Amino acid sequence: MISTKFDLALFLEKDKQALGRKKKWPSPFDDIWIFEIALRHHEYYTNICGGG
């Protein structure tokens, strides 16, 4: 559960490592990494706003 910005950064870093990416930002054509970033941000905002 991502409930702090520190957790969000940690999850994003672990996702980047799991995908084997070395760059700081995804390229516009890296759909999987972009989707995972959006997914993590959505989870974070859902958790801090109470799910609604």
C-alpha cells in the first residue's frame, strides 16, 4: 500500500529495476514503464484521498 511520497518513490524505483531500465525517465514509446508509473500514481492518490 502506497501511503507516502517516500513509498511512491520506492515503488517506482523498484518497478524501474524490475524492468531493467537504466534511464531516469521513460521514452515516449516505453508503454509498459509509462503504464506502471501511472498505475503507482493512481494507487498513491487513491490511498491518500480515502479511496474516492
